[in-house]
Amino acid sequence: MRITDLLKKEGIRIGTAPADKSEAIEMLIALHENCGSLTDAAAYREGILAREAMGTTAIGMEIAIPHAKSAAVKAPALTAMTVPGGVDYGSPDGMPAKLLFMIAATPDGDVHMEVLARMMQLLMDFDLTDALKAAKTPEEFLALIDAAEAKKFPDEVKAAPAPEKKGYRVLAVTACPTGIAHTYMAAEALAKAGEKLGIPIKVETNGSGGAKNVLTAEDIANCDGIIIAADKSVDTARFDGKPVYSTKVADGIHKPEELINKIMNGEAPVFKADKKAETTAAVGNESFGRKLYKHLMNGVSHMLPFVVAGGIFIAIAFLIDAANGVPMDGNFGSVTPVAAWFKAMGGYAFNFMLPILAGFIAMSIADRPGLLVGVVGGFLASNGATFADPFAAATIPSGFLGALLAGFLAGWLLKLFERLCDKLPRALEGLKPVLIYPLAGLGIVAVMMCAVNPIMSVINTALSDGLLWLNQHNLGVVLGCILGAMMSIDMGGPLNKAAYVFGTGMLAAATTEGYMVMASVMIGGMVPPLAIALSTIFFRNRWTADERKNGVVNIVMGLSFITEGAIPYAAAYPLKVIPSCAIGSAVAGGLSWLFGCTLMAPHGGIFVVPTIGQPLLYLLALVIGAVVGMLMLALLKRPIKDKE
């Protein structure tokens, strides 16, 4: 959906002068009314104010994008205005807002998120934002956005193709476990590299909102080859017979030209798809370790929404009981009726964590038949069923480690069984997916998990006891340092994800030590963007003008626990940025443990501080870690001459 489809010239005001934030909001709502976008302006206003109460929608760089989903919206729409003198909108960088957009979205769907994502891509072009602020008429304002969209998203321009054009020379698919940052950063890097090399390229993004810019059969037929830059499984059966080069998503960000040249130079192997498989997890040039990582990340990426949403609901329950003075005993979080409701709903979502993790690991290995063995295996790991106690009345669950084993081992066993079934008569082909695979899969995973649950539960218990021992002997600080550093070393890569998955697994244990692990993990991921942002502010001579401008954005990303904001800087100066950030994160993670900080929510950054035990000390640890990272950068990265 294009911005120009939602924004009309009647919804644009140039050169306004609101007295404050409230007046600015009223002016933007009035524009929506004038455009006929609303059925009830008062109801929509309530939605806007409720969103602002959660935190300012100013994003910095003199831009604010208030937004709300409301039943009072007839159809998705956008309004905009310029404020030459600026208006105080509570921006994280302290700058007044001079360019404001307001998104009105219907309750169904995630149109507002799509519009926000697209606008962020456009507004990162500072030449465009400067031109929009200086626009003299609504027509000029709209034309600037139209031209920017046409340049940024050329596939959407409805123009007749040139006769000599035969399609895209190179295609690409990008995907990361969370489907947020790396997916789009890799796509942008590949698109820019293709433009630089003069090679037409189309990139499909498999993000959290589903696949976008999907490759068509015609695209695939006409291309010279396909790049898969992904850390989770993607649909590759459609590429049968085409040269395919598969690699990690980080290479799409850091080595886009090299990847394109591998296709153009004929270095990519021809991919042969399993005709029975709808989704193939890997292609021939991948190592076994790489395949393992992709299977794991396929499970993690599907598990995260359950962890985040369920965990935050449970944290809200704790907050409500704490606010009502409920003692922190075994019933804490479920004494107040409202708290009990939040805890129950969050618990239901949280209980899906292990079955979903194991299910999608197994599905990545054995395709659709693997889903059953994984989900059942993950559930059996969560309840601890054994041969002697199949109803798990008195057993200790094997937990997170058991679910990992269930996903991998059950997936491989079922895949082996599928190959053995290739020898069955063709008349039984139709029975395989609906009868033979489910029955055999259930038998395989049930026997396997009842056998391994007692062993895994002992290991799981030993791990929890080990954490308790470390804490009792004042060695937990070492673990906090290690987890913090892991979150920072590869910023969203395997080490980062391993630490985060460990943290969420311990969070599910609902113990003090588990909450301390999660606190160290999150603070470690918050430090890198903040350290870089502080460095661009206090050591300006270490950075170029563009790097200083983008540094402000990292304040918001760091406070929001989005480690990936530091990636462009780490890619440009890896030997300076990565060690500095890792040391800062290690200090923050260790201090968090030393201060006894706990975290009951798996995500949210600064916005879930009320769910943190010892919040002021936690913020102190965060500040100290960011400052240490900043000072390390100042030592390792020498001043540069600003070429501008």
C-alpha cells in the first residue's frame, strides 16, 4: 500500500503553528474529518490519546507520527502537516517536531504497521525530509512523497516495461528469526548493491508481517540465479533447477556485492528440490552446522510472539498485585481478580512456548509431517510424561532442553521414516500424510520423550540448581557478564539468539534466578545502540556527519531493546565497535546480577521497567554499561576528518 494511496492533498496543511502537542493533534484529526476518514472524531481522538499515553510517537529528527487503530475509522488514511517553528512533542532527541503525520487505521489487520515501516524507510532520506519541511503547497508535498516512493519502490510504478527488459537478473530472499531488523537491512543492502552494479535485482522479505515483494513464477523463470540470505527456513521448492546461493542474513547486510557477483559469475550451485516437500530448509552449499542453526531459528521465530505476549501479560499481573500490596508468596500475581485474569491469559500463551518451539524445529527438518511430532514432543517435555507416569502426575518436566531435543531428534527420526515409506506401494501414497505419518510420528515421539524425559529433567534441575549455587557463591555476576557480552558480540546473530533463548527458557521457570538471567540478557542487548549513540554525541569527531545524524535514532532503539540498531556501525568498524559494545554489555549484565535486578517480561526495554526488580539500580547498570562502551569506543576509534 503506497503512502500516496492514503494521503490526499486535502489532508495536508503547510506552515502551521500549533501552540503545543495537544493542538497539533487536534489539527491533524480535523484534517481526517475534512477528508471524510472518520465516523466518530471523538472516539478516534480517544485512541490517539491512549497511544500517546503509552509513550510519545515522536521518533526524533524533528518528526512525529501519531497513530491509532479505531472502529471510528472508515478506511485507512493519512494526514500530514509542517510546522516551520516546531512544536514540543516530547521527542527522545529533544528536538521540536516540524514534520507530522497521523495514521488512522481500522481495527482489523496491521495496516498502520505497514505504513509506519514504509514511512520509516522513506524518512531516513534526510534530503526528502528537508524538502518536505520546505514544501510550499500540499501539491508539492504530495509530489515529493510520490517521487520518493517511485524511486524507492520501482516495482509499484504502473508503467509499461521497456521492450528490452527481460526481468530481474538476480532475485533474493531475506529472512531473520524475528523478521524485524535484519530482514529489511539485508534487503536494502542487496537492492543498493544491485543498483550500484547496474544489475536488476528483486528482493523478497520474509518479515514478521509475512512475505512482501513476493517473487513470481515469471521472475524465477527469467532470472540468472537466486540469493537466499536467511537465518530461518524459507520456501525454496519453487527454485528447482535454478542456481541458488544460500547464506546467513548477516552476509546480505555486509557482503551484498559479493553475493550478487556469485550469481553473475556462475558460482552458485543448481538447486534440486525435493518434489514431495513444500518447504526446503536448506540448499546444497550449506554446512551441517548452518542447517542446525536454521532449524533452531525457525522454531525460535515462531515461538517469540507467544513468549513476548504471554510474558508481558504475566508481568502485568505481578504489577497489579504489587500495586495492591499483595505479599510476594506463592499466590503472588493471582490474588487480585484482574491480576488473576492477566496471569491466566498470559500463562495460556506462555504454555504454548515449548510445543511451538519444538514443532517448528521439527517442521523445518521433516516438512509438514514434522509439525505433529514436534508439537507433541514439546508438550511432553513441558509436562514430563514418562512410561511409569504417562499422565505426569508426579514428574519433573524436562523443560526447554527437552523441547529442543524433541524438535531435532523427532524431526530427524520422522524424516528417516518418510524415506523408508518411499518403498511402500504407490496405492498407499494418499494415506501417508493423513494416516501413516501421523500414527508413526505420534508413536515415535511418545516413546522417545517418555524415555528421555527422566534424563532431561535431571539435567534441567541441575541447571537450575547450578544457577542457584552461582548466585549463593557470588559467581552469578560472571554469568551475567557472559550473557551480556553474548547479546552484544554478534548483535542479533547466533550468540545473541542463544543468550536470548536461554533467558526466555529460564524466564519460564518462574524463579528468582531465572528472572535475574532475563534481566542480564535484556540489558546486554540494550547497551550497544546506546553506547554508539552516546559516542556520536560526546565524541563527535570520531564519526562522519551521517553517522552522527543516525546516532540519535540509536537512543530510541537501545531503550527499546533493539540491538540491531548498532549493526551499521559494527559493520563499518567491526574491530572497534564490537569489542567496545561487548565490554559495555558485559559490565551492564554483571552489574544487573550484582544489584539483584530481576525481569519478568521477555522484551520491551525501558518500557517494561515497572516489571523489573530494583529498577533504579537496573537503570544505573544500563547507564554505566553504555558509558563504558562509549569510553572504549573513544579509546579504540581515533578522530577522523569529516570529508563533508
